[in-house]
Amino acid sequence: MPSTTSRRFLRPAALIGAAVLAASVTACGSSGTPSAAPPGSASASAAAGVLTVSDPWVKAADKGMTAAFATLANDGDTDVTITGVTTDVSRAEIHEMAMTDGTMTMRQKQGGVVVAARSRAALEPGGDHLMLMDLNRPVRAGDQLDITLTFADGRTQTFTAVAKPFTGAQETYAPGHGASPAS
């Protein structure tokens, strides 16, 4: 029969053992397979992807143009440059807002978006953003769009953004951007 002292330590030891076992099973999960993330959260971890993407969304639009936004985190030790963007709903470019002749206008961002090592960059209305032009279908509130970023080193990363209504940031478009040729 165990002594009173050994019974007193048996339950805490069992609980600690169970916690260690649970932690090791979790840590040994399939690291090669990215887990599915809910919309609005990072769809790829920094280990599986180049950047961590937070709060991705797209402005709902019936036709023409719209834009995608998110917060990008670079947890790595080197800067990362986004040089391209694609989606199946339209052609897309990286854009910025800039002063042109005293007016804030939108234009393609030369050189892409740099996310410095161990920092964040915001893609936001009125700033750098992903411009989706010549929509081939309406983007309705609640739609989920897959957006693929291309990086200067050739890597790519896809994330999912949810469409939502947004009436702010009524930008002026630089000549030639978004204008469809007259029929």
C-alpha cells in the first residue's frame, strides 16, 4: 500500500505528465501541411509562407475596380519585397497613393512593397494597396477571394480575403488606370 506522502504526489504527477504528453503531440503535428485558417486571419503561417497576413479584406464592388487590404508581418531576418499580385477575379497591381500636381492620386507602385525584417506593413485605404482592375464578376460582401503575392525572390504566397462594403477612401485615379477603352 502506498504511503500518504506518495499518494499526495501521484495526482499532480499524473496531471503534469498528461500536460507534457499533450504539448508534445501538438508540437509534433504535421508541420509540412499548412492548417486551414478561417477567413480574416492569416492563411499561411510565417513558417509556411513568406509573411504573416492579418485582417485581409476586399472592398465589395459590382464592376470596374476594387482593392484588397491587409496587415503584413515579416518575422524573418531579411527584408521581403512584394513585386506582384494575382487573383482569379481580375488583373491586379500593387498601387500607392501619391501627390501629383497637388492632388492625391493612385498609381502603380514602382519597385513593389518592401516589408522590412522584423516589422509590419499595412495595405490600407489611402495608402499602399492591391488594386483589382477590370473585374470579371461582381465582388459581393461576404465573397472570399484568393489572392496570390509574388516576391522578388520568386516565392509566392496565397491568402484569402473576405469582401465587405466600404465607402471611404474615394481616391482619384491616375490617367490610364482603371479606364476601360471606349467601345
